[in-house]
Amino acid sequence: MRKMTDLISINCVKLLISALFYTCVLCSSVEQKIYVVLNETVPCVRLLNATHQIGCQSSISGDTGVLHVLETESDLDWILSSGPHPPYMVIMETAFFNRSVMMRMKNSSRVAGVAVIISKTGLADNFSPHTTCPNQNTGVYSESYGSDLANCNGTVWNPLGNGLSYEDFSFPVFALKDENQTQVLRKCYEDHNQRVNGSAPQYPLCAMQLFSHMHAVTDTVTCMRRTDLQNRFSINPEVLCDPLSDFNVWTSTRPLNNSAKGHAADESVVIAATRLDGRSFFWEQAPAAEGTVSGIVTLLATIQALYPVTQEAPPPRNIFFSFFQGEAFDYIGSSKMVYDMEKNDFVIDMNNVHSMLEIGQVGLLSGRSLWMHSDPVSRQNKSVDTEVSEMMSRIQSAAAGLKLTVDHPSVSQPLPPSSFQRFLRARRIPGLVLADHNTSFTNRYYESMYDDAENLNVTYPPGLTPDEQLVYETDAAKSLAEVATLVARSLYLQAGGEENNLNNITADPKIVAQLLYGFLVQKNNSWFRSLLPPEVTKKGVNSILSPGPPQFYIGLGPRVHGPAHSVTRFVQYILANLTGTVTNLTESQCQNPSELSTENKDLFSYFWVSGPASVNGTREPFCVRASVRLSKAVSPAFELLEYGSRNYSTWTESRWKSIRARIFLVASRELERKDAFAGRLSDSPAQRRTSRCAAGWRSVLHSGWDSDCLRHCADHPLLQIKDAFVWR
Amino acid sequence: MNLERIPNEEKLSLCRRYYLGGFAFLPFLWLVNVLWFFREAFLKPTYTEQLQIKSYVKKSALGLIVWVAVLTTWITIFQHFRAQWGEVGDYLSFTIPLGTA
């Protein structure tokens, strides 16, 4: 008797184990048959500053909603008031992505999330999600300095701005950039969710789930305090947010001793500056063509034009070129450099600065004149006024031989948002900001995803290979080369150089064309590859040389994301190529040049670069010596631990666990409930199977397992959608 | 432990120990006291020690009600106002939820 029961129990155990095995092996494959994962999406994330949070947040287990495509006004009414299956997940056509529609979505409880289709069809004439008065609280104009000019009382710089980037949304907003993926969504919508003859669609309906749960809340002060508490008292500390940080790039015509901080003896310096970054509504998307690339390309071409002459016939003053990172977020880079100068922690200090020339947005000239903006408040001082007037007359005389005209706006107009404002906050130095606009920006897509090559009129005739496109000189390239020549000659005169050397200073339009191609169209081109170190060119998918144009969002810097941001490295290595000298050092000598007596690590940096590819594809790397340096661009508020600072930038980016999106078919609530509790007691086997498959994973689990389900799931309509579009 | 088999003096001393122990910020002892000795104190036929046991059970119940009221009030206030208290709220919290105020 005992043996019999033993045998039965052993068989039961074996049956149980095999049943579990069968179940568990098939678990994941059914999940794949239910959900279609969307890979090519871009989220909107949460950013915080001293007092507010902006961006988007989803719930911790994702937000689910029934899909509805927003194409007409009646769709908007359906979503917001009359549709019978709230909450809705809105697929928004490009034309509807504006402030009024998004604010209505924000105030409604029937919207679970928004997926915006990013395309040029249906794009409005202008779209700028930035504020109308960029960086109004951290510029130079305030209650105590030019109070009638503060908060854009004098001039509204970005009148087309709708401020969407600075709103706080409690639902996820994703961007759909891939056309094929948008087609999948449209097909699912047309097959299941479309209204037939005005009546509501029936279950099962196509639904989408978006996950973008952000960890940080309220503001930077709260987030940093909670991170500190976690680090001190928790066993498993979690960082909630990270400050935005990266590096500034600087160089000078005469090398400066990097180890000697504070005032540099006998150095009078003219600063030439521009910004390195941009932003948009979505995370890490910022093509920033007119807003940023025009300035970077112009300053790089200026350096290329100026460098040979400053070596042959050096002017009395040094010229200091600086690319500031993080200017979109309350002037992170420039405030850090000014802070270091005041603390005597930089190679020069404010006493060394003679004057400053900044290059703003200069890409959309189209035959009009260039404008020289100055600060009216500091010009009330006689000496500063004379210096500024002299600077303007030097620029006018430099423009005499060129096709450009320069003009200055009315004397009472304030400075546009620019890094020069941070320098003025420290000391009233004479300076100018060059721009292609007089009163408000000519850029109709300021700090948005649509400020791309097309906005700058950089288009190439069809049928060119990438290498031919690289050197093709568009009209934009020629125009920027003119501006660069003007800036180079003006800087030479400003630094005290001789007028008869001016004709030797011209910017090369071919270099400008190559820079425009690399920064606007394709960063993985042959010229960039020859400038960068060999390990970068050989790396895999996550290399900074991935296909497409570079994105100019500042990111979280070396603490979180490895070495410097891709754009910072490009500018660094391009400067090394334009201003450096080739040396015959070996690779190990290039890494440790201090061992050699002829090389000076204090005055120069040494870069091991790939070199151009020869005919059979091999490269011969070599060592370049240049006086190009990186300096940290993190807001002084984080060094001083004043997270609620009003004087410095306090922008941080929240952390998150996972960001993903998926679509599936969903059953009505009643059916799901019935399945979960009634299980095998419901109507017919066929309906049981349909409702089980259609209702998703949870219902299957509740109502028990049936191997027939698997066979039935194979003919399920959702699978047919998936098979129609092959995924990698 | 089955109270049937214990002599009455031991029952009294047990009840007293639980009652006194509850004063050390241990209201669960009072809860146990009330639930365990309720039948002994009120539903059994009278015996000598029953009067004292009854008084201990009543006092335990009183203490328990006070504790429940205080805890409920504090928990409600904390859950409702923690976000608005900012710094104080964070220092009073053991774990702070991610992503919500």
C-alpha cells in the first residue's frame, strides 16, 4: 500500500514539474504575441530648477489609454468630451502641437498621454516652445541694473515663443520620429478604433502604454536634499537627479600657462565667444541650426582665418576664443567661467579682459545687414561708451571691403540673451553681440526640433555622394564665410593689429561648408573621422560618430555619461586641427609629453588623432600639439551648494528607471472583470478564448490556463499587424 | 496557551503583567490583553480574581483606544501634509516615494 502511494505521489510531482515547465516556457512567447514594442520614440523628461519642475511625468506602471488620432477639431471634441472610452492616448498630428491644444489636454482628465508625430507636413509657419524672454532672470538686466529693460520690457526677443518647454505635464508626451512606426500606429487605429458612420467603435480597441516615470519632484532643492538623505541613511542609496554639466572649450592665439591661475601678468585679452548648446521640448533632441550651429561654425572659421596671421604678425593683445556650453539653461558655462575668473581659479581674470565680442545667431542674413548689439546701461559711462564706439567703428571699417553691411540698433535697446550678459554682471567691460536680427529673432523655430538644416537653407542638390556633399559650398556656407571674415578682421583690429595685414585674413568657404555638413547633416563623415582619435572611429554603436546630425543638448556630463559630450569633443578636435602643429611624437609620448624637455604640458595639449584615410583604407595616426583646453561647465550653485540660488543656474535633470512604449488590444472593463472572476463559468468556449486573448496578459493569468488559447492567439488580428511590418 | 488549565491566581498575574507591560509604549500588549481575557473577565461565572481581571481589561481597553486615536490622527495628518512640510517632512520620513511630492 505504501509503495503504491509513493508511486502516485512521485508521478504527481513529475506532472506538476512538467506542467510548470510547459507553462513557464510559453509565458514569454504569449507576451510577445500580445504587445508590440515601439522602439523609435523620444520622451519628454522632467527638469527642475530652484523653484519649479517642468517637463512630463507618467505613473510608475505606465499610462494606458485607447488610441485616437487627432487630425481635426471634431477629434479634439471626441477626446476631451464626447468619446465613450476615456482615458485616451492621443496621436497628435504636427499641426495640432501648439499651446492651446496642449493646455486643453493638460486640464482634461480624459487624456492619458500624447504621442506627437514629428514631420514637416502640416508644420506651422513658426514653432518655438521656448519662452518669449529667454533667461530673463539670470541675465544682466534686473531691478538694480536697467530696471526698465528687465524682463523684456524693452524688446521681446522671442515673440513667437509659446513656452511649452517650460510647462509641467502630468502625463507622458512622446515624439514619433520614425515614419514606419507611425504607420503601425495608424493601421492599428484604423483597424480597431475608427468610428463607423459616426457611432463609437466597439471593443476590443487598440491601446498604447507609455512608461516615463521620473524620480525627482518639486524642485532642485527638494531633489538634492532627498538625494543627500538617501546617501546618508539608506542601505541602497538612489540618486534622484543630476545637475546639467559638461565642458566649455577655449583656446587663444598666444598660449596661456594653464597651471598659473589668477591674474596673468602683461596679458590684455579680447574675448571672442559663442554658445555650444541648444534644447527642444523633447529629451536630447536639439538640432539648433540657426540658434547654435551658425555661431559655432562662424567662430571656428574665424579662428581658421585669423590663426596664420596672428603667428606671423602677432597683434599686441591676446585673443581668447571661448565656446560656452549650457547657455540655454540660464548660462551654465559662462557663469562658471566668470565665477572662476573672480575666484582667481582660471588662467586669466577680469582685470585681463580688455573687451568682448560675441557671435549670436548669424545664419539667416539673406542679404540683409548684420547688427551690433550693445548694452545701453554700461554705455552711460563715458569711457565704456568711447570704447564701444571705437569697437563698432573698427567693425565698420573691416566690413568696408566685404559684401556685408553692419548696422547698430537704437541706443536704448538692451542686449539680446547672450553670454556677454554674465560678464557684464561681474564688470562693465565694453563689448558687442553680433546677430542677424535687429529687434526680435529672425529664427522662427528657436530652440525647437524644427531648427535644422532646412531652417538655415542648407540643402544639397540631389544625386551627390556624401563626400561630395561634404565639400559642396551652399549659399549659407558662403554667407557664413563672409561673416567669419568680418569677425576675424574686426578681432585683429580690436587686438591692436595693423590695418595693412587685413587683406590676408579671409575665411575659407570650403572649411565652412565642411563644418556645416558635419554639424547639420552627418557627423560621421570622412573629415571628422580624420580629426578624431582612433578609438573613437573604431567603436561600435554607442560611439559619438553614430549616423545623423549631432544633437546639441548639454546632457549630464562626465559624471554620468562617460567622457565629454560629442559636440564638445568635435569642437575640441576641430580646433586642434585648425590651430595645432603636427609633431612627430609616438603615441606613448603623446600621452605623457612632460617626459620630453622640448614639450610643455602647461602651455599646450597633445592629441593623438587618426589622420586621413589613405587609398587602401588605412590610417596613420599622429600627435597634434595645440593650445586648446576644456574647462568645466557646471553651475557654481552646485559648488557652493546653494541649490535655491537666484544668481546662478540650478537646472537638474531627473533620473528614471525605464522609458518605453508599447501597443496592444484591450477589452472592455466588464469583460476583464468577468473573466477574472467567473473564468470557466462564462458563456461559450469560443468567446472565452477571444476575451482571454484580447484582454491581455493579466486576464489570461486570472482565468486559468488553456492550451487552446495558444492556437487561437495565432489567428489573432494583432499578430497580423505585427507580421505586416517586419521588425529588426 | 489555554487559559482553562491555569489556576486563577496565575491568570490574574498574567493579566497584570500584560497590563503593566503595555505602558512601555506597547499598545499591542493591551490589545492582546483585551482579546485574550475578555471572555474570562465578562463571560465566565464569577470567581474571586475576576473583579481585578475585569478592571485590568477595562483599563487596557481604555489605553488601547487612546493609542489608536493618537496614531490615527498622526498618520492622517502626516500622510496629508508631508508634501507641504518640505524639509521637515523629508527629515521625518523613513522612505520617501519617488516621483510624487
